Amino acid sequence: MKMLRLRFLPVVLLVLMITAVSTTVLADSDSMIISGFGEEIKITVAEVKELPVIEKTVVSVNSAGNKKEFTITGALLADLLKQYGKSQQNLKAIRLIAGDGYEIDVDQSILQQRDIIIGYLIDGKPIKEKYQPFRVVIPEERAMYWLKNLIKIEVLDLAETVEIDKVYFLETAISEVEQLDYTYYDSVDQAVKVAELIEKLGISTDLRTVRMLASDGLDKDEERDIFAGGYLKISGDYAPMFLSPDLPKGMFVKDLLLFNYGQNAICSLNNMLKTLNQVTVGDITGVNIADLLSQTGLTTAEQYRFKAIDGYAVEVAATELDNGIIYFDQKGRVRTFFANLPKNYSVKYLYLIEAVQ
Amino acid sequence: MCLIRKGLVIIIIFLIAFVVLQVLQIEKIPDYISGLLSPGQQVERLKHYETGQIKEVYLVKGNGNQQGFIQIVNCPGYNGSIEILVKINFPEKKLSEIRLLNHNETPNYGGYIEEGWFLERFVGKKAEQELVLVKLSQQSAEEVVAITGATITSQGVLTGVNQAFENFNNFLLDRL
């Protein structure tokens, strides 16, 4: 029996040695600020936890379409505001600001219709440290409103509105601006600096915000200075797209239909063609001018001036707009066609349409 | 009695072999290293050169004059550490291979490092140059464009590669 054990001893030792060799080888984030009611108010997590608790299971969908279900626990902004004698219903707009600089405005319609949850637990656990103190969730609204790391809520006056009196065509305007390589994921696309485009257009505004409207209906206000510091990607996926390497990805706006800069609307004919009904007259297919101008919000007038980039201009009566088409001709130029007007009303390299007052 | 003696002799032989193996530090080569070797190539681990965030260093030998170093580097990511493998060939002194071994980056942000196109931006870079992260587009050889919306992750990987370059230039070259 002893011999038998000894016979296996070397094998056991060998196994032990191999194992031995192998193993040696293989080797102040707990509060936010509310401003806009006079003095700034500091709200702590403890204070929010004292409010009536709301728990809701929600599904967030990010810009790539990925879905994630989670349960948020927190309090309603409406209940929080009540503590200070304010009503969410009576607010005109608020701005949610995250610690990384991301910010988004919540307009009156959302404030009046939706619950805004100021969350402090996700799936029953405290929010990750970098996303503290709060996570905002607005069920039934896009995930872009669902801010992490909420550090400030600014109560705003009514969103600024202004009458549009000029509509520019982006595809023509960018030919005047330097185009840069912009690496977007694995592709190198072309982009222009917003500030250069605005300078070239010669437009200005005193308004604090710029409105961006995307093809999918996203309607977003952005701080003018932030917007002017960004880029418009004019080729590749989601063009034209507002973005900047210095901004969080959630602030990018894909497939821009237009943006309003003061009294000016700068629109993408490409996306108008995808969004509006197309009309065909003979061998020309484009968008109806009246439809396009209605989409841009251009003020009504009796006459409209159509101007090419070289300065050539024609004036067209409002009654003719419904018989007009804007399209890309075979050379890729933005161009007009009026069924009832002479050929000289076909403006090539259409740059802008303005209401003649 | 004779059998006991034989048994003892065998045990002693194994013990001596064990000690020798330990002393020579003959190690099993991890798969992520052996998978990079071409036929005839061998590696030698250089623990002496493993310092700071550089967790493993291997000298690649064989196939004539073709040599190089493989380094495993821990880089700071957005969601913890990113572990990368960097291979620098000699005499070219260029990065010939970069692989992602481990990471916890967020999908749709830093998680894009899993897609080959970002790491490909490092291949062929000269080890003599310190790499610089840029955000829009590459204008010169030492520049690497960040992943859209994931600057911290991109900078982490770039920092790791620069550490591997520094180790190569300051210490490993002398080993050849």
C-alpha cells in the first residue's frame, strides 16, 4: 500500500509543480442649484429625498437607437418647486445643466404636460458617483432630456421668438466658406465652422439662443455662443449635422432641416426634399416653394425676392409661389422654376429668399 | 527499502527541476502574445523593464534580424482601466500591432475602441515621436484623431501608447 502511494507521488508532485509555475506566470456632489427665482436656491439630495417618492420603470433610447430599461426613483420637480411656492405649470421654460456642460431647454409644452422626475436611485441603487447628484427623467420625452449629473436648473423666460424675414440655402452658402476635414467615427467628412458661415452670410442676432429643427422633428434651442463655436458637418452620415469635438455627443443635432439665427432661417434643401412632398413638373422634381417657405416660417408678404449667390435677383408675387419649385439641377445647383413665369425667373445658385416689405 | 530510495531520488529530481524552472523563470506564454508570433519566433519576458503602467514586456526574437517588443500597458479610460497590447518592430521602430485586451468603456461612447478603425490609426506610427490627440482631422504624422464624443477614452489609449514608446526609446532599445 505504501509502495502504491509512493509510485503516484512523483506524478502528484509534477502536477503541483506545473500548477505552481503556471500561476506565477499568468499572470460638493450632493446638491444642485435652481436659479431664476431671485436668489439661487441650493437643493440637496437629502431635501429631495424628503419629498413624496416616485418610482417609475422607463426605457431610454439613445441617438444610436439602443434601448435600456431601468427604474428611476426620485421626486417630481413639481413637488420640489411647491416647497418654494412655485408651480411647474406656470413656468415658461427651464434649462437643465449637467456637470460636463451639457444643457438642454425644456419648453412650456413639456412643463405643462409631463412629469419631470429628479432621480437619486437607479434600479434601487444610488446613482454612480460621476452622475450624481441627480438624474432627470421625463417619461415619454426623448432621452436627450434625461440628464445625468444634473447640477443646475435655470428658470427661463418664454423662449425667444422672432419673425423670419430671410431664408438662406445652406447648399449654396457653404460654397463660400472654407470646408474642413472632420473625422466622424471611421469616416472623414467635410465640415464648415458655424462662425465662418454666419460671418459670410452677414447675419447677426441679439437673441440668446439659436433654434435648430431636424428632419425627424427634433426642435432644439441652443445657446448662441455654443452654436457659433461649433461646426456643421455637410457630408457623410446625418448631414447637415451640428456638432463639435468640444461638446458632449448629446448636444449634436443630426439631419438638420434648418436653423434660425435671429430673423434668418438657414435651410437644407437636401433635407427639405426628404421631408416635404416632392412635386414634378415636366422633368423637374423638387419641393413646392410655398410649402418650403411655410416650413421655414418666412413672414408673409406680397412680393418675395429670390437672389442668386452672384447677386442676380428677381421679385416674385406671393400668388406665384404655389406654382414654383426649388430643386437641384443636373449640375447640383439650387435652382427655381416657375410654371407661369418667364425663363429669367429660373434663378441658379439660389442663395436666399426674402420677404419684400 | 530499494523502492523507497528510488522514490526519494525521483522526488529530489523533481524538486531540483522545480527550483531550476523557478530560477530560469521559464514561463508559459499567454495566448495574446503567442498569437502574434510567426513561425520560428520566440519571446523572452523582460520583467526588469516592466514599470508603472507597463505591466508586461516581451522581447521578440527569431526570423533573422526581425525583432521587436511587445508591451502590455494599462491606460486610464473613462470607466476604469483599459488594457492594450503594443508591438513595436525593430529595426523599423514603428508600431506594428495594437490590440485591445480589456476595457469597461460605455457602449456608444468609448466602447467604439472595440471597432478596429480607431486602433488602426496608431498602426505605422514611429516610436520616436510622441503622439498627439486631435479632434477634427489628422494634419501630421504624429497626430491621432479621437473617437467622436469619446475624448477621454481616446486620450487614455494614446497615453498608453506613448508610455510604450517611451519605454522602448529610453530602455528597451539598449537591450538589443
